[in-house]
Amino acid sequence: MAFAPNFPPVEPHICVKGGLEAIAFYEKAFGAENTFKQLAEDGKRVLHANLSLFGGSIMLHDEFPEYKNPDGENDVMSPVTRGGASIALNLNLARPADVDAAVNRAVAAGAALIMPVEDTFWNARYGRIRDPFGHVWAFNAALEAPAGE
């Protein structure tokens, strides 16, 4: 299988309720850069956006409940509408202190802390937040191996 050049082989495409607000949150909380944004015909909802963050990218769009699949369903709705996220976006950071800084920045921007940062049994500094749009973000950095290991 060949992958398209200049694109990551896997790129999350998330659905939110409040696309413009989500873009502003990700810029503030994660230092994301909005590299492309197209609004829907109503001028209020995000039809498609690309955000560059943490050395990768995500695509983002608002909910469009009026558009149905051929089977009559709309399978791409936000976690807020669905009643919870089905995945966590895991960010592997370079240093344990980066985990604390990233979680603190996200919480200060309006995210909910759902797992306080701690040193884990799997030898990582780890914490989780839920952003205001229902998506769960996990922050992870390897701890130094204890002496003698």
C-alpha cells in the first residue's frame, strides 16, 4: 500500500459542535495553527478545517445532521451529540514536564481534567483531559528508567 506524499498516513478527522469555537480552543489550548478553513453555505459552521499541532495534523468539521448516508443515518456526529467520545487522541511528548505543561495549558483554556497527571506503573508521566467539544486527549511521556534497570 502506498501513501499519499506530503500527508500523514493517519490523520484524525474529528466532528465538533461549534467548529469556529473549537478552532479557537485548539489554538489557545494546544498552540494549533489553522492551515485551512472553509465555512459551509450558512457561513456559521465549519465545512472543513485543517489544524497543525504537535508536529501532526487533524481535520475538523461541524455537525451536519441534515446530511444522511444512503442508509438514512448520519454516522459522523460530535461526542457531545453522541453522548461521549469513542477514542482518545494520544500525544506522546518528549519530556515528563511537557505532560504537566500541556495538561495545565489545556485546563486553563477550558478543558476538563479527567485524569490528573501522574507517574504511572507503565513508567510514563500521563494525564487526560476532555476538551469542551467532547474529545478526550491523553498526554504521555516516558519516565527515565530507574537506576539498575
